[in-house]
Amino acid sequence: MMSALVNHLLAGVPTSAAANATNHAVSGLISGFLAGSLGLLTHQRKHGQATQHATAEDSPTPATSPLPEA
């Protein structure tokens, strides 16, 4: 669906079968690049947030003595 939308908006209606095939190939590459980029961005966001939360929760707290300082 995305490929057809990109093809229609950028190239218009082709005049021959070869132009139609070329337009679909180019729009498929554009759609694939956009989908891959968004998927990678989403993966990096999820992975980056999980790492930040894990390090904040796993960090040791400084030990305090119940005895008063001398």
C-alpha cells in the first residue's frame, strides 16, 4: 500500500509497462528504506531505554553505618 502511494504521488500514471515496472521498483526501494529506518529507530529506542533503566536500578547504594561518627 505504501509503495503504491509513493508511486502515485511521485511518478504519476506511467505511459508504458517498462515505466510502470521502474516506478514500482523505485517506490519499493523507498518504502523499504523508510520501513527499515523506522524499525531500526524503534529498536534502538527500546534497547536504549531498557539499558538506562537497568543501570539505574542495579547501581549499588552507598553503605551507611548505624553508628555515629567518632
